[in-house]
Amino acid sequence: MTDHPADNARNTPPVLTLLNPLQPAESATQALTQAWGPLGEYLTDAVQRTILFWDVLRRRSDGYYQHKAMPVPNVLNFDAELVLDGRTFERSVNYGLARIKPPEGVVINPRKRPFVVVDPRAGHGPGIGGFKADSELGVAMRAGHPCYFVGFTPDPMPGQTIEDIMRAEAAFLEKVIELHPEADGKPCVIGNCQAGWAVMMLAATRPELFGPIIIPGSPLSYWAGVEGQNPMRYTGGLLGGSWLTALTSDLGAGQFDGAYLVSNFESLNPANTLWTKNYDLWNTVDTGTERFLEFETWWGGHVSLNAEEMQWIVDQLFIGNRLATAEITTSDGVRIDLRNIRSPIVCFCSKGDNITPPQQALGWIVDLYERDDDLRACGQTIVYAIHESVGHLGIFVSGGVAKKEHQEFASNIDLIDVLPPGLYEAVLTLKTADAANADLVGGDWIARFEPRTLADLRAIVQPSDENERRFATVRRVSEINLGLYRTLFQPFVQALANSQTAEWLHRLEPSELPYELFSDRNPLMQQIARLAEQVHEQRRPVMPDNPLTQVQEMVSAGIIAALDGWRDLRDRSLEQIFLAVYSSPLLQAMVGLRASDEPPRRHPGVEPEQIEFIKTRITELKARIAEGGLREAAIRGLVYIGMTGPGVDERAFEALRQMRAAHGGLTLEEFKRVLREQFFALLLDRDEALAAIPRMLPADAAARADALGKIRRVVSAAGEPGRERVERLARIEKLFGEVGAGGGMGGGSAGDASESESTPAS
């Protein structure tokens, strides 16, 4: 007697009906629902999701090996052509310069300054700066700028050093400048994370190559942080210093595997690493697969560093913290002093970044400068922006939460370039329908650069001599342990290690092993693809109102809470161990640190030659305080008005840019020079600088009235000015001999080139 198919369906275990290709999908689901109700529906969905989840992991592994097989693996979302290959240089490096081809419909203005994005080589492969259409490269091209990208191959060239990379990147910038002789300004260079400190080192030794520098998520002050937060900074001390870096490089046969760096990042958030990332994929496997695979292509593209490179980074930067105090000297005797940088520096960081918190991104400024006048005397312009929530990777990808910052930096890069020396915070406000002169705003946000002081920055960084003393002790302990390792153990480790052991260690590394386990090389995974095809044909997602989905979310939330609790307990415990060990006066004395009334780390003072330069410069400026004509007088007036009030608004800049486009005039570099001279003249002797304005003006009353009209237009571009600016404008009107002329604010026309270029002092 033959059984009826429906009877077979009822007698088949619910899970197996999913995998039976002879069983009609609809009848199987009906049978499960009838026999098991919501539980049967949920189990069917769960098993199907699990098979699809395994298949996604299999596809990720296959994509990983295909990505590794590329000549230059990267995740750029744009077409590119190689311009320079660092592997062909006399001191070869595994870096290259590529020109980014603009997407269809994007028009590049050849007169705009080029953007050069340098990606971090910190365990992952290149491309994150151009990973999405809204990434740094994308927003710069949409703003009309030519774009270039500095990437790298997975394996370093034999013997390459950090200095070799600096020289190669200098050659790249020289080439970009050569290719754009008509550009209005030197290249804007974006250095993401690790690339940020490398770019800053190069800018300190070759300042003439740089326009504005943007360093998103880049650590420059490695000991900075807040107790109870930022646990990553304790790692070096808890491991006894950099000897473990040397051991790891020796076991890697002279190379440091970037997978170890990735594992360090992943350990910061075990809930995401061990559960959330995989659970989210499993839970959204029908819709989130491609997004997951896209990101994993970059996250899993591990690269290596030479032992010498990695040891230098750990000893000089992460444990030594020597960059922010000008303690690093190149092999040819050049001291790397970040105060030598002459380009504006934009520090973009986030409170949600647990790898480079704001303290580590901004602490170098208070390391270098004691007073605000010291910063101005060095001619430095520093802008910072602190996001409230975006994570470390979101800063570079620029998608969603951080997109507005990158758009505003790109569209206002010329304004940033001409800001007078000083410290500013970038403040972005949403453009509304009733915003004054909204037509002068390029995007959806209005950028304003508000003056700040070093006291404001110290409130964020919270520098502490006690904290410095602990980390100075770590530095001494690290030097001792590294010396012991090199003397007692390194010869034996290097004798035993070879390329085969390095390969096996790489394969067994926790962030690398899953690719091996879930690839088609594993015989157990070879059936998953066929099962996944069957599941796609018979897919029956669970209904949203199934009560078991709520139970599932509750279980997931409980697992996340447990892992977060374990992470917090771990971080608190490690911090307490670190503080107990390295706060010990006995240990500090044993490693040679002196009494607590002496600073544990030298801070760079003002060098004699710099003092002499400043004195000479002051004498020159005072002697020329009455030199110049109508243009210099008008710029001086705008600077004087702009030195008070809420800050520098992009609308004033755009008003002047339109004047320049209509009537020609100074180049951006010439205007920057004139503006800084007028700024310093007002700083040195404001009353004398203002009193000299009438002597600088021509006798032609029409020309003076025209220039004054432009000043009024710029001052009112951001809306009705405040009381202090109105009072200063009235003083300038009196000096120009136009008191009350033109009907007050907004008079005058866009005449000659006396105010032909943008000024931040408006």
C-alpha cells in the first residue's frame, strides 16, 4: 500500500523537509505549520538561515583567496591608473601612486588643487579611502578636485624602512605638483589613521610639498587618554614592552603579520567579534549578504610589514611617544619637528572611536605648545572636528554619519588654507530655508571655523604628569626587556624560524583561520553550495509576528550584554594592573626616573634659531606696517573685523571667491601671504596698524568707496553681524573716510580686484 505524500510530509522530521528536493516547498511548510505551528515555521527558517549563513562564509573565503591572487589587491570603488611605482625606485618600497578616474557625470576642474589620499598600512590592504562613492575620494571629485591615491602591495620590499616610505611619498607629491602646474594651491593630502602620522612626519621635513593636511582618526599622542576609557594604550605596558613585537617578527622570518594587528582591533569589542557580526549576518542573510562580503574583502585583506618597520613604529611611536616632542631624528640628521609644518592641519576624530580617541588625535598640540602665542609664532593653523559617535572605520569610509564632514572639508579647503595662524574648531550647522545668503552655501551644511585656545584643548585632552610618568616607565621597561630578548633569545629564535613556520603561524592566526576552515578547500564545505541552492528555491522566511523571533532577540541581547560585561571587567582589571605596576615609585626609581617634581618627558622648547627668526620677522613686519595699497588696507580691515565674533563663515569666503571669479586678482598663495602679514601686523601693534590704513589708501574716492562696499558685503554675507563687528566696521568706515556711506551694511559693488580673494577674517 502506497502512502499518501501528505502522510509522508507529516511523518518527516520538520528540519529534514527543508532539505528534501522532492518535497514541494509549499506542502512542506504547510505540514510543518500544521504539525508544529509557530515552532515549525521558526525552525524551518532557522535551518535555512544557517545553511545560507555557512554559504556566505564559504563565499567570503573564496573571495578572500581571489582577492589575494590579484597583482595589487585593493577595494577601491573607482577606476585608477598607475602613475609611479615605488618598487622601481632606487630605495624600493611597496607603495604606488595612482590617478583616480572620475565617475561618469563628475566634472573635474583642472585649476582646483588635487587631493591625494594615503591609506593606512596597519594590517589591512589599501582602498578604504575610496571604498564607497561617498568616501574621501568620492566627495573630493564631486567638489571638482583631481584625485590621486597612494596604496601598497601586500608584502614589503626587502629592507624597506619608514624613511624609505617617506622619501617615496615625497616623490609622489612632487609628481602630482608637476602634473598640475596651473592648480590654485599645493595638493591637499589626506592621511588616514597610520598614514596620518606618516604624512605629518613628511610634512615636517618637506613642508613645501603640502597644501592643507587632513588626518582623520590618526594617533599622534600615544600616551594620551582618560582613565576608565581607551584601554588599548595599556597593551604595551602589560606585555612588557616591544620585545614581543621583535619575537613575532622573528617567528615570521623577518616580517610582521598584519593579521596580528587585526586581532588586536577585534579584541577591543569581543561582543561584535564573537557574536554581533555573525548574528547580524545570520539574521539578515536574505538582504545583508553583499554588504557583508564587500566589507570583509577589505577587513580580511591582511598585509605584512618588515620587522624593521614594525619595530620602529612600536619603539618610536606607540611606546616611545617621541613624535609629538620632536625627539625623532632621521638617518641623515634631520629632526622631525611637527612645528615646522606650514600647511593648515585638519584633525578629524570621534568620541566613538576606541582606537584613536580624541585625546590621542589632539594631544600632540598641547605637547608642542605651552601658549597660544607660541602656536601663532610658528605660523601654524590647526583645525579640529570631533564627531559624537562615528567609529574608527566610519571616519575614513565617509558613508552616512561622517559624510558631511568630508564634504565640508573638500568644499571649503581653500578657506581652510588661508585661515590665519591659530587654533580653530570646525562647527557645522544644517542649512535651513531661512539661512542668510543661502545661495553662498555649497552643500546642506554651513561650515564655520570658530577660534579656540589651548586651554579649550587641554580640557579635552586632560594631560597629566602622573599619567606621563607611568608611560615613561613603560618606555624604560620596554628598552630593558627588548635588550634582554635580543641578547639572550633572538639568535635562537631566528635560527629556528623559517618561511614554512611563518606560513603555518599565519594560517593558524585567529583572524586568518576562518578563511581556511570555510573555504572550498575544506571537503565538508563542498556540499554547502548545493544545499544553499535548494534553500534559495524553497526559502520560507519566518513571519515577523512569530513569538520565537522575540525570544531570539532577547537571547541575542543577553549574549551581547554578557560579552560587554566581560569586556568591561577585563578592561577595568587590566587598567588596575597597569596603574598598580607602573605607578610604583620603586619601579620608576629602578628604571631611572627622577623625583616627581621633574617632567617625565621633555617637551620641545623654542630653539635659539627659531627665537632669532621670530625677532627678525617681527622687525620686518613692524618696518612694513604702513606699506601696501588699497588691497592690503582692505584685507587688514577685514582681518580686524574678523578677529572678533563667532568665527569664520564659509559664506564670506564664497562672496569673495565670486568677486575674484568676476574680476581676477591675487592667486590663493599670494592672498594667503598678504593676509598673514596683515594678521601679524594687527597682532604686533593693532593701533599702529589701524592708524596706518589711511596712508595706504589712494586719493581716488570712488576706489575707496568700492573697496569699502566689498568689505560690507563680506561682513554681512553670514547674516546680520554682531555688535562688536558692527563697531569695528564703523571704525574701518571712518578710516576709509566713508562714515555712514552707502546706507550702512550691504552697500558697494563688486568692482576691481582690491578684494579679489577670500579671507578667513570675515
